[in-house]
Amino acid sequence: MTELLLVAGCAGITVFCLWVAVSARKRRPLMLGRAARAVGVAMSLRGGLVGPSNDEFGQIADRIGARLGWSEAQRVRLANTIQVRQIGFAAIPYQHLRQPHLHRVRERAPEIGADLLERLPIWSQFSDELRPTRRSEVGQLIALLEEFFYRMESAPAMDVLRQIQSQTDDRYDLAMREAAVGVLQESYGNRVARPKVALVD
Amino acid sequence: MNSFASRTLGLSALVALSAFVAVVQPQLWPLVVLGIGAEIGALYWSDRRWSISLAPLVVSLGYAHGGVSTALAFEVGLLAWGLAVAGASGMGRVGLPEIARSLLTSAVALAGGWVVVAAVSPTSLSGTAVSWVIGAVAASSALWFWFGARVPGGSWGSLLAAGGLMTIFAFGLGTVAPIWCLALLGPIVAGAWAVREWRRQREEDQAILRGLILLVQQAHPYTGAHLERVAALAESTGRNLGLNAKRAQRLRAAAILHDLGKVAIDEQILEKPSRLTDDEFAEIKRHSELGAKILEKSGLYPEIAPWILAHHERPDGRGYPFGLHGDAIPLESRIIACVDAFDAMVGVSSVGGRRSYREPVDPEGAIQEVLRCAGTQFDTEVVEAFRKAVGQEVMA
């Protein structure tokens, strides 16, 4: 009887400890994603009017990632990087972010953001993705989409896609360029020029 | 006696009664079950470290010396005693550093096991004396958890280790063949893994909060430093009001994030040296809603979003954004409001720490101002707990 109680007690404690461990393990990436999303929402509120919402941006990027056969881990990294990519806005004066003639200041945001991310152990893994010289496939895809959405504000989508397709430099991986153009054409092919919209109401 | 102590003592009496019944009239099991339910409730409200440190010890000693009913009687009685001491002494909220509090808790737990076993079963005195030594050794070797983890809950691991070792010893004394002790490998390995994962999770939670502080600090330097000071004082105030460790931790997170919405407010308004216009003031008022919106939309700590939303409400109904009255304002919001206002008056201790539109007030003057506004701008009970917290901080 005592032996039975011992085994049952130990089994109960083991199951409880395993539950604690597995829950903590599952919760961590979830919390990281939510924290990245909090940065994304905060920076959208601060940044004002520009480009698509983070959700739209993320959905398009994920479709391209899926078409490229990226792993789940790579797609999660992509989603998180998209959310934190505008963290540099925090260090740019609020008014400068809202004045079109100061767009050059805004363009420095990725560089400022990369410096900021480097100071944060939890997000430092994303800092290289924001630097043109160091980014991996994830950073390249985000840069490609940023270029597309920025240029689409003043030109029809198909024109922008043709320009991207005809680029001969090595900024973007060739397969990625093809996949991105395909997905963007399906989603925005008939758009003439994208009006600026509020990111968060 | 504060509400925490009286609640704990009341539950302890119920638990002790159940234990008595279980020993005298073993057939009255429902009452024992009721006692255990009450015990679990008490543990939930007080400090769960007690359950981890005491339960393995008393259960194993009970099995070794008298079977299931004695084990349960031991468990219930000892936990009742432990909770009574914890409640009466206010342990966990005394003005000691976290490490000292953990050591104190552990020492009392170990001594408690020895005293109770000696009283109930004098023949096992020599065995329990040895178990005390083993427990003390286990506790000291477990200092690694305290110093390694550097997180408030780090002592859980040490208490788990102490309880595990004492369990092994108790079985060695008793009727079980040594081979059965192999069954303990499961809890030990799984426990170690759980502690490690839990520690990593805690560290990452802290890192997330640090990241968000940096975000606010970039946009508005005063606010960043202010958040850290407010968080510490809000947590102490919450503990003085009887919040358990988990809720106090959430309050701390809420206090850190309470001005998160200011990242979306023009810093020229936030730092304006002269008096604000109505429009500018209306803009600043948006920050509590913006902060709550960021957390709600991201799903990060959604439970604290309502506290942040209401942290500028006042008991007299003259606050914003909704003009809530009294208890309609969450307790955590009332705590943050009080501490926030105090720090806004005194906040000059860091670089760039001074608010541009008014001169700082000395701490004594700020406390007097908070006291003066008790019942109107601030909750009376919160103000009392806040005053104690400031006193504890000065003592520390």
C-alpha cells in the first residue's frame, strides 16, 4: 500500500512538474510574439500615416514565406521582425514623423531601430534584419515589401512590380523576388495607386 | 491584525479542526477533505512557497510513521501551523530583502517540521533531528537558486530541493524498501526541468518589460525613469494591502507599463514648460486609453489593460477617462494613481528626471500632499498602505 502511494505521489508530482515546464516552454514564444506586436501597435500609433497596417503587411509576407517553403520558425521570425521593424520611431521626434518634407528623417528609422534592438537582449536577434548590409532572407523580404508599398503610393502596382522584377542588383534573392512578385500581383495587381491610410484608428 | 493575517488564521483554525477530527474520528473523512480545500484556498491567498516546502516533508514523515491518515493529519496540522505563523508574522511583507525573506521562510518551515513531529511522535525524535540537519544542508546547497536566479520566486526551487531530500530520508527511515526511492527520480528530474523553464520564462518576462521601458524612455526620457520608480513603490504598496505575490507581480508590470501610451503622444506637449491649453491637456489625457489599447491589441498582459485604462480615475469621480467613483476603480489603478502622483511630485533622482513644468517637492511635502488628497483624489486605504511602503523604502 505504501509503495503504491509512493509511486502514485511521485507520478502526480512528475506530471505536475512536466505540465509546469511544458506550459512555460510554450508560453515563451507566445509572449515574445505578443511583446513584438505591442511594439508594432505602439509604433503604428506613434508613426502616423504611412503604408499598410502591420497585420496586412504580415499576412502578405507570410504568404510569400509559405510560397518559398520557409519553415515555421522562419515564418514566426518574419512575423516578429515585421512587428518590431519600426521601433526606431521611438527615437524620432513625433512631429518629424508626421511632416512629409521630413521623410528623410523617417527613412533613418531602420538604422536607429537596429541600434535600439541591439541594446535589448530579447530582441537583439532582429537587429541585423534592419541593416541593409547584414540582413538574412527575412530582412530581405521585409525590405522588398517596404519598397513595394512605398513606391505604390505614387505609382500603379503593376508598374512597381515590373520595376522590382527587372532589377539586376543582388539586393533580393532571385527566388524570393519571383515569389513576392507573384503574391503581390495576386493581391494588388489592379491597384492604381495606394492611398495613405491610418494604421490604427 | 490586518485582513491577510485574520483570513489566514481563520482558515488555519478550520484546517486544524479538520486535522483533529481526522485523528480522533477517522471515519469523518468529508471534514478532512473540507480542511484540505480550505488549506488550498489559504495557500492560494498567502504564499505558495509554503506548500512546496512543507507538503513533501510532512506527507513522507506521515507515511513513514503511521500510514495515510497520520500523513494527512500531519500535513493538515503542520500547514495550519505554518499558515498561522506566516499570517501572524506578516512574513513575506516584512521589510527584508527577498533573499533574507526566503531564508527566513525556509528556516521556519524546517524548524516547524521538527517541532511538530517531535510533539506528535516523540519516539521519532532522533530521526527528525537528522532530517533537520539534512534539510538545513539542502537549503544551503540550494542557495544556488537564490543567487543564480535573482528573481523573487527563485526560492521555490530551493524549497523543492529541501523537501525532496527530506522525503528520501523519511522513506529511508520507514517501511519502504530502498528500491522504491527510485520513484523519486521522476519528480526530481521533472522538478529541475520545471524550475529551469520557469526561471527562463521569468527572465524573458522581465526582458520584455525592460524592452518596453526603453521604448518609452526613447520617446520621453522622464517617463522611462519614472516608470521604474513607480513600479517598485506600487509593488510595496500592493503587498501592504495584502496582495499575494502573483498579483503584486502583475501590479508591478502594470505600474511599469502605465504610461506606455505616452509613446503615441507628442513629446512637445508632454514636455511643455508652460501651462497646457485645453486641447493639449485633452491630448495628454488620451495616454491611458492608448496604453490600454496597445496591450489589448497585442494580447500582451491583457489582464492589466483595464488597470492602465483607469489609472487616472479618482474616488471622487473627477478623474478620466470615465469619471468612475470609489470601488468601481480597480484597486491596482488606485494604487498606481497614488504612487504615480507622488513620484511626479518628487521625481528628480535620475538624469533628465525633472518634469519641465514644475519644481520638485521634497518627499515629506509630497507625502503630506498625498495625505491631504486622501478620500478625494486618492483612495484612503491605499494612501495608508502607500505611506507604510514609503517608510519601508526609507528603512531599506
